[in-house]
Amino acid sequence: MKEIKIGNGYDVHRLKTGRKLIIGGVEIPFEMGLDGHSDADVLAHAIIDSLFGACGLPDIGTHFPDSDPAYKGADSMKLLKCCAEKVRENGYEIGNIDCIIVAQRPKMAPYISLMKKTIAENAAISENSIGIKAKTEEGLGFTGNGEGMAAYVVALVFKM
């Protein structure tokens, strides 16, 4: 019998000029990027929190604190790889990851297949185990006004 656990992740970052926009490990051409200590990959951060949460581990800020200069400008895919290793060190395997990116613009659809590939490679799971959807907020709220972006993630992990 498998022991199955589910974790939720959420992250949000403000948009800022002069930064690259990186979502799901993919650089997306846009006039602004997300503001943060690392590369501010909102999707990767939500995935990491969902995986840590499913395993009962502390959140991303505990493992990779923004007060640590070592993580200044960090590649969030490297953080995801480290997270997946910690999941396995705790006796779990990643079952699936289901994601929602909330951004008024730019359109995410052209980049979703590459995001899935990049996330799969860094989490060491199949692309078929990753779902990514993109939603606008129909012009409502801070994401709808183009002030920032958010991501919601649910991850399933299991022990045999």
C-alpha cells in the first residue's frame, strides 16, 4: 500500500522593469520581469512549496532564505532540483504536479510545453506528470492590472 500525501503551493511576485521574466524555468520575452531575491520564478517557487509541504518539510524560505546572499539571483530550477532531491531523501517519490499561472499578460500558452520539459528535467519526473494552465484575471486585482503574477500548485508525493 502506498502512503500518499498532497501539498499546496502559492507564490506571488511584483512585475518590475529591468528584470528578465522567467516562468517555469523558461525566459519569456516581455518588457518586465518578476521582482525577487532569486530569479523570482513564481511557478518554480510555488512548485517547491507544494513539494516541501506534501513531505511535511519547511517552506522554500526556510530552505533557501532571501537573507542569504548565496541565493541572490539564483536559478530557481537549481532550487527545484535540490527540492526534488530532498523529497527523495525523505523517502518520497513525486507522483504529479498540477499548476496554474495567473498573469494578465504575456500569453503563457506558447511556452507551456517548454516549461513542462524544463520542470520535468529538474524534478526528475515525466512531462506527463505535470499539468500547467494559464489564467488571466479578466482585468481584476493586482494580477489583472498587470502589477504582478501568481502561481498555485498542488503536488502529490508517495511512499511505497
